[in-house]
Amino acid sequence: MAIDIGALATDRGTYLTYGWTYVSKDNPANASGTITSVEIWAAFTNLANCVVGTFYTTNGNTLKCRDSATIGAVTAGSKQTFTEDSEEEPLAIAVEAGDYIGIYFTTGYIEADNSEYAGVWYVSNEHIDPDDEATYDVYANYAMSLYGTGEEAVVGWTGKISGVTNPAKIMGVEVANIAKVKGVE
């Protein structure tokens, strides 16, 4: 299943400014896995030192960053897409079902709307490293042009056989046919 998270990256009616960590309340992640593509629409000025991450609530408006990746510069004026193939290091951001997508940048503006959306959490300064936790305020009804997609994690067999966890083969039998081996837990 494909994962999607955040609001579509489109040309919107207003903007949010640099120096804040923003987290979109719109469209929480529909599954757990890895975000491998991020779309951003910077407003009239390029974004610099852009970092994108996934967040979850720990208590009300207190959010914790699960994972993040540095995007760097984002050119203003149109939707920019960053993928696992467009970075020096592959874009791979861990996400769990129900997580939210967020962003931090040191200069520039990101496209936003200020009515008829779920809202945007915001806090001053950078809080987008894994395990960073902060209490946020909310811009009610806002959305920002930050959207991610990826692939759901494929969870394989994780049992134990003869003291071996998650074996590829035991006694020549594939994991898919593991019930044919003695000692299955």
C-alpha cells in the first residue's frame, strides 16, 4: 500500500515564514513504512537548510519527532519534488500510521492557506531531530504545501526456530514453508 501524508504541495493564498518548526495536521499517515518522496512549494523566496520529518503527539499539542531528513535548498515558485534518487543520500524517513509531516527552514517562505483545513502546529526554532519533543501552538484552519509519499513496511515472519530468530532457511526449507520444520514456535 502506498503511504501519503500532509497537504498537497500547491500554490496557495498565503505563506509561513522561516525560523519555526511547522507540523501539518492535515492527512496523517495512512500506514507505517518509509517516506521516499517529499513535495514542497516554496513561496516567493527560496527555502534554505530545509529539513523534513515525521512527528507524533505525546500529549495534546506536545509533539515528538520520529525521524527526519535534510532536503537543503528548495527553489521558490513551483512544486519541487525530492525523492530517494534526488539526494546525495537516499531520502528515507520512517513513518508510523497516524504520524504527521513537518518542516523547518532557516530562510524563505512556504505556501500556506488559512481557512478550511485541519491546522498547522508551530513552535519557534528547530525541533526536527529524531526524539526532539516540544509543545506547539496551533494555527487553526491552516494548511501548508508539504506532502510526502512512500511505501508501507513489509513485515515478514519474526518467529523463532531452534533458537534462531527470522531465519532465511532452516534445513533447506524456505521461511514461507517454515511449518514443515520441527520446533516451530
